[in-house]
Amino acid sequence: MVDNILNPLNALVWGPWMLGLILGTGLYLMLGLGLLPLRKLGTGFKMLWTGRSAQGEGDISPFNALMTSLSATIGTGNIAGVATAIAIGGPGALFWMWCTALVGMATKYAEAVCAVHFREVDENGQYVGGPMYYIKNGLAQHWHWLATAFALFGMIAGFGIGNAVQANSVADVLFDAFKLPVWVTGAVLAVLTGLVLLGGIQRIARVAGKLVPLMAVLYVGGGLIILLMHWTEIPAAVTFIVTEAFTPTAATGGFAGASVWLAIQYGVARGVFSNEAGLGSAPIAHAAAATKGPVSQGLIAMLGTFIDTLIVCSITGLVIVISGAWESGATGAALSSAAFEQSLPGVGTYLVSFGLTVFAFTTLLGWSVYSEKCTEYLFGVRAIFAFRVAWILMILVGAMAHSHLAVVWLISDTLNALMALPNLIALLLLSPLIFKLSRNYFTDVTQ
């Protein structure tokens, strides 16, 4: 009964109009910025390196702000999400994920610029920002209801897609690989998350600053070893992916076949799910950065989309395509695991399992920041402790809630789209300011 209501609603909010709005906003910002995110990619990486220590006023270093953001984005989407996109939309879906990431870099840049420019200091003396604040402080009063709507959607969605879904994914993976009881996984995750979460964003950022680079290197390293083993097949695989993006993919083996629209739909949707460009979540973390200014943090923030999709997701996707596992009929994490295992027998499955476990744990931490700040915006700092207790308890529930997880996923996925709507409206309305701040910054730099 609930599915009959949620499925059509989810299909509506993630329909062509939403995907078009996300891509269109990113393309508009990219052109309005004069391709700045692409031209200044090297500058962004230099700033990331120097941003390992505080550069100005804020709570966490610019580097750790990006790591906190990446802790939420590099997760199940990079392993299971890519596999699902290819399993349903065909190899061409990976091309549309790339397109989403390219324009998404401009969106993520703009989000961080606005987040830092319009941030506030709360009653606890901490910097807070994100879509709810740049809507409230940057737009006319008749738009302020969008800030409340975003915060409400973000608070609730976090408990689903950033908490219960992640805990359940870890519990499933560890049970399949090691027969570890799901309640044990839930209890361990709850304790570990509690130890980090109760220390606030500073402790979360420090943990993310160590875990995310380590896990990314291990997972990406494993993927690169496989690609090096098959390096002669990479050009043909890339050509195949691009070709399949514009032509229907025929049924083969266990693959049911896919239309061009299906490739676009799943490529864009899973790309957005993975890198979160346009959802408005990442700027909440970047608002706390001890940065030199809005544009400086924007240049660092846009790297999140580049790293998440154009590096991590690409490696997963290429391994799946080159291995031929996409024709097996498997989907999700099982497809990624099969592809890695094929090239690294006895190691590939554990690499994917370990990667999924750590990525999901860091997502729990990253999304706790987003959901907490949304809660604080709605109810004030007095609600923070109650939120953290509820977040930890939800991990236990999520790890053991198999029968209702599909419903939780649908609700969260729908709320993610509803988060994106007020954020994208705000970015479009604030785009003249974003362009002006960017021009002034680079004019000052060159003088």
C-alpha cells in the first residue's frame, strides 16, 4: 500500500523535469562562470594542499571541510550506485554520470561560495551555513519559507539515506562476507559513531580527514591495479561507453537491455546521488571552513565532485565494463564485487566489502553533520543533544530493519529531490552575486 504511493511520487520528483533542472542549473552556472571550475581545477588542488591548516576564521580547516563533505558523498553510491546505473541503464549510463559531474563542479562551487558568504555564528560560537542560511540571508523574505522546507527535508532525509540505509548496507555486507550478526554490526557502528559524533564537527572532521584519504587510496588503488592489468582494453571500453550513451543497448546474457533514455535517467540520477551536487548538503560542511573567503572554499569544494565521480565512480564503472560482469544480471554491490573478484580472485570481494563498510561509516558521520545543522536551524542549539542520541539509536534500528528498508530508501530518495528544489532555486537567484564575487576575486588576485 505504502509502495503504491511512494513509487509514483519518487518517479515524479526524480522525473525528467528534476534531472533537467539539476543539469540545466549546473550548465548555466558553468557558462556564467566562464568555465571557471574547469580552468581553475589545478588552482583548486593547490589550495586544497595549502588548506590543511586554518586559513582564516572558521571551525575546521579547508581540507577537512572537503573531507567531511567527501565522507558523505564517497559511499554506497560509488560502489553500489554505479553498478545499479550500469545494470539498468547499460554502460552508457557511466557517460551521463560523467556529464553530471562536469556541470556539477560548477554547482558545488556555487554552493560553497554562497555557504561561506552568508554563514552565521550560532549560540555555541560555531560557524553554521548552507542553503537554509543563504536563502534566509541572501533572498527576499517571501523566499524564506524555502529555507525552512530545505531544513525539514534535510533533517528527515538524513535519518534514512545517511543513517539507516548505510547501517543496513554495512550489516548486510559483513553478514554475507563473515556471517557477523546484524545486531553486532549495528551495536559496533552505534558506539563508534557515538564516540565521534559527541565530539561535534571538529572531531568528525578530524576523523574524516584521516579515514577518507586512506580508504580512497586503498579502494582506488585496487581499482587501478585491475585497470593496469587490462590497460590495453581501456580505450575500447571508453569508446563503448560513449557509443552506448547515444544508442539503445541490446539485451545480452543476464542484461535486459536499455534505451537511451534509461541510460540518461539512471546515469544522471545515480551521478547526483553519488556526488550530491545540487542537493545542498555539501555546503553545510564547507560553511564551517576556516578559509580565506567564499571563492577560495568554492575552488576546494568543487574538487569533491571531481574526486567522487570522475575518479572513484569512473574506476568502479570501468572495472565493471572491462570485466564484462555487467552482462551477468547482477546489480548493486554484488555486481561491483563480482567485477573486482574476477580480476583479483580471493581479494576483490573483500576489497569491495571493506570499502563499502568504511565508506558507509564515513557517510554516517558526514550526514550526521548535515542533518544536525538542519535540526539546529529549525529548533535551535538546544535540540543538538537530542538529535545525536536519536541518530545513534537509528543506527541500531537501521542495521536490523530489513523488511522496511525499501520504504525508508524511497522516502529518503524522494526527500533528497525535495532538498534539491529550494537549493537550485536559490542558486539561480543568487547567480549574479556568485559571478560578481568570482570576478572580483580573480581581478584582485591578478592585480
